[in-house]
Amino acid sequence: MQRLVAEVVAVIRTDAIWMSIIPVDMRAGTDTLLARIVVVFGAAHPHHAYLFANARGTRMKVLIHDGIGVWLASRRLDQGRFTWPKEGDTVSLSRGQFDALVLGLPWQRVGADGVIRLL
């Protein structure tokens, strides 16, 4: 599944990746998540990816508006948790940070060039 989530973002043009800090019920489908995007981000912009996690941080959903329709992918961790910020409403991620997040790496430490600079 981790490969699927990364491949969906790689295949579909994504100009921006946004993370919603507020946990979401993972039973939420496309329409519910689109409504959440409009409330939290103001609108669902074409070629933007929106990330959501459950309260425990073991599941993540990615919704991407490709300009015509929407794609929805999910990822579940059998061990460990996604590192999700505790403060704020939203966070913008770079592609390198997103790739690290999906793999369970310390995405907050990845710089714009994809290099981990802090331990």
C-alpha cells in the first residue's frame, strides 16, 4: 500500500501537498473529505494533494484533485505511527517530505533538496 500511495502522487501531477492536523474518521469517503478540505483549506485546488490521519496516527488518507476528478488512496501502518504535527491547522509538505512520511521516516527533518539535515 505504501508504494500505491507514493505512485498515485507520482503519476498524478501534484503542485502542492497539504497536511490537515485535525484527525479525521478513516471511514470518511471522498465527499466527506472534500467537505473537510473546503472548511480547512478554503477550497480543493486542482493538482493539490490533501493528507489526513486518524487520531492514533496509524492510518492516513490522501485525496488529490487532478483537475477533472478526485483520487483517494489510503495507507495503514501495522507497526508504529505516522509522525503528525500536534499544533496548527495545516502544514505544507515538499515532495521529499511526503515521500519520507509515507516511508515512516522523520519527514520534518527533510529539507527542500530532500536531504535529512537534523538528527
